[in-house]
Amino acid sequence: MTSSINLPLVSVIIPTYNRSNLLRLTIESVLSQTYPNVEIIVVDDASTDDTPVVMKSYSDRVRYIREPINRGGDTTCFSGLKVANGVYVNFLDHDDLFLPRKLERQVRLMEQKPELGLVHCGYYHIDQEGALLEKISFLPEGQVFKQLLRGDFVWSGGPLFRRSCMDQAGLIDEFWSSGDWSRVLKIAQAGYPFGCIQEPLGAYRILPDSEVSNVAGLEEWVLQTLDKIFASPDLSADVVAVEAEAYARIHLYLGCRYYSASQWENGSSSLEKALDWQPEWRNRPEFLSRFFFEDALNVRVNAPIDFIEGVLEHLPESMLLLKSYREYILARVYSGLSMRSYACHDVVEAKGFLVEAVRLDPHLLESMDDFIEILCKYAMSLPTTDPVQYVRGYLEHLPVEAQAFSERQRKVIGQIRILSAFQSYYAGQFSKVPAEVLKVLIDQPVFLANRGVVSILIKSLLKWAQKPKDEVAIANSFGK
């Protein structure tokens, strides 16, 4: 894209505090956008490092606002929003990154679909040094209010908001400008559908001292957010029906964050609150076990085994039954660690972890559903490796004790190809879908009975045939 004539302005608001080394990388990622009509607004929450010096180097390319005192939280976002001139608005944390075509892709979809309140996207998790950790995709779109109440799935830097929808939804209210989840919830509550570019367009940096490490602060604002939502007098009956689950899930999540910070009493208290909201979970230890082993494999958890041992050692009285699932939980965590190690090319460590998984729970070899599910998750979330190649390599390097898993290679690869086909379809990469689906159908004709698989095959062939004409029309509308 070479010209900004007739293109809507995008305001990118970057709140910052004492992160000058990463702030420069963040700004450069916005300046590198292929979309040409962007204003960048950096709001400095009274940093005490050399942020003002860094900002001087950007001169008139970036609008710099420095707050007189540190107010904390996301109030800096509100300061940026008050001066933003864009038709579209994007908030970006001072340590996250845009990929070059992010805004171009999102504005294009917004212009095509004026009913959308925002467009979010897939993204990568990266570590402090910028190394890729995992890929996040297959994200909800459309009317997502109830899904958002059950848990936030939107990367904070992902949403490109339509400013008119923000105004209509009441996002000029400073309270609703005080949290990423709050903002997207408010848009969804107002009835605006979400669009999504189903491929990574940016990167969320995992830092040990990030805001989410302040669990008490996190608990305060997320509960305030839910309280405000469910205090609304005009909620529909189907939304009211998810209130208990929404509070229970957020308390479970908070409990895990407290446990990972070794704040045992607070963790136990949060779990007890979750069960107060959903008493039937006390009789579903398998569900709770799954929640904990999946959370242990979260990229934020530095020591997954220690995390699980800490949780089990500090359970509330009403959850002591979960201790009897220790081997079940740890076996699945070790399985995930094995797959993670193989992705890092440490075959010896990968084998050792899998041996320990089988030792802890020999039944893992008989009922392989959990193992297959974890393997598919890792294969699909690896940022650079072909998922089929990863699965084949991993199963070819199994230790003797786990050779039984190799018998499921055909099934796993079939599932991976189907997942890849759906991922390509929802990312609009229609030319990739037929090859993946046909490979599965030739090898496993049983998938012919799956209406979803057949549907995306037929629709992809039709859309692929139409795409050249569509691309020309879209390019012309953007002045390309």
C-alpha cells in the first residue's frame, strides 16, 4: 500500500511506563505497517527511566503525551483515546508487537463489513528475548458476548475498534477504558459482532514482571468488570444463565495465578469461591483435573510440575478428593512437557518426560484420548514447524515404554490435517483446504460422513474459483 488518499485513519494508542528498551521495538513495529494512514499516540504514565529521551528520536512521527503523575492501570489508554482522531482505534501494550500487514488486513475487513464493532486476530506468544513460544488461532468471532464472559480469548493488542461503535457502546466512560477485557466485553454487550483474522498478526510478550503477575490487582478489576456486567438490568435470559459459570471460571483462573505465584492461601480461597458458584464441580474431579493440567502447560507457568504439586498440597477442604488424581494430572503434564521438549529439539529430555508420564499413569497407554488431544494441540500451536512433520517425528522417537502411541499415528495425522484444513478455511486461505481434506479422505474415507469437512471442501473450491475477481475489486477499493 503506497498512498493514504481516501483511506480511513487508524489511531494506535501505546500506554507506557518504564519500558523504554521494549517501547522502541513496539513503535517500530507500528511504523513498519503496510497500511499508510496511521497516527501513533504514546502516553507515558510518568516514567522514571529514559522514555522521554527515546521519544525525542521519533520527533513528529509519533505523538507523545507525558502524564504529570503516575496513575497506574490503564487510565493512560483513556488519555490517548481523548486525543485520537482515527476512524479506527487500536490499543497496544508497550512490549508487544505488530506484524507488518496487521492493520492493512484488519481495516480491509472492517471496510468490507461495516456491521463489525471490532476485528481481532491470531497472535504469537513470545518470550522476553522475542523467541516464539506458541501460535494462538481458531478464535471465536461473530456474536461472542457469552463466550467472553466465560473467559477472555482476545489478545490485548489484537482488536481494531471501530470508533463510532466505541462511542455508541459507552467506551468514552473512563471505567470501561481501564481494562482490555472490559473494552471488548462492552463492545460485545452492545450487540456488535466481532470479526477475526484467523492467523497471527502480532505478538504478545510474556514477561516475568508483567501486570498479570499482580494477581490481587487483576482479581479486583476482573471482578469489578463482571459485577458491572451482571448488574445491568437489560441482560437477556441466556446471558443471565451463564453468570454462575462466568464467576466460577474466573475464580478458577485467579486461583491458578495465585498458586503459580506461591500465594497458597489466596489460591485456596479462589478455588473455594469457584466451587461456591458451581457446587456440582465438587463431583467432577476429572473436569477439575483437566483444568489444572491444561493450566500447568500454560506458557506463563515456569515450573509446571512444581505448580501442580503446590496446588495439590494447598487445596481447600472441599477439593481434597483431587489429591487422588495426582498421578493422572502429572502424567498429562509430563506428556505435554515431552512434546514441548521435542519441539525444542531435545529428544533425550522428551523421551525422559514421556517415560515418567507412563510410569505415573500406565492407563495412559490404554485410553489415549488425552495424549492425542495434547499432541494435536502442540502440533497446531508450534509457530514454525509443519504440524504433520512434527507429529511424525515425535512418534518416531518414542521411548520403548511408550511405543503403543505409535499405533495411533494415522489417526493423529488425520486429525491434524482436518484441523489444518479448518484453520486455512477460516483464515481465508482457500487454496490450501482441498489438498488437506483430500489427503484425509483418501486415507480415511470415514470423514466423508463429517458434514463440516465436506462443507469446507465444497465452499473452499467455490471461493477459490471466485477469489481472483474478489482480490482485484478489494485491491482497487484500497487504491492498490
